[in-house]
Amino acid sequence: MNPYLTAFQEYQKHDRGESWTDALDFHLQRGAVISTPELFVMARPVMREWEDDLHTMLGPVATAGDCWHVWVGAGNLHELIDLARRHGVQWLTYQRHGQDRLRCVPLVHLFKRARLGWGLSCEP
């Protein structure tokens, strides 16, 4: 299955109050949506020190953010790391499989996971 369909199916499993269409529209207008045969990601720039709830709601965007919040993603972790590095991002925040806990990780940590063959599957 391609990354877009994987992300869509995982998103449907974990209702957070925002529809797929609302989240996609928000990220197309205020964040980033990347869709390739290897990767699908919806993300937006945020500040790492923000309160968790500011990361986990569709809302604030930090134009000069030091971090990306990955709203939903699936596919090749190397692709996401390369994309983030090209944009000067050093940190990512995300929630895993519908869990409330916000995770904040440096790209170097994700790079180590990618070298071990881990993929990307995170969604709200």
C-alpha cells in the first residue's frame, strides 16, 4: 500500500475531532503536505518549547519555528529526515497511534532509528 493510503487509514482509526479533509486543508494552507511514492506527511512549523496542546491542535504556526509537528505521516523515515534537514529543522514532535503523549525528538535520534530500518507511522 502506498504511504498516502496508509496514513489515511491510520488517521481514520484515531478520531481527534478533526476530519481528514479539515487537517489536509489546514496543512495545505498553513503547513506542508508532502506526498511521494515513498512518503506522505502533513506537518507544520512550531516552537519546541510551546505547551503540548499547541502542538496537538490545528492552529498555531510558527513561521520561524525550530521544530516541525508531524500531524500524520507514513512511509520512508529517511525521506522525512532528508526533507527536514534541507529546511533547517532539527527537531520533530508527533503523537504515535492516537496516544495523547507528545513526543519531541531530535532528527539525529530519528536518523539512528532509520538506520535500523524503522519506518514512519505517526498520526494524531
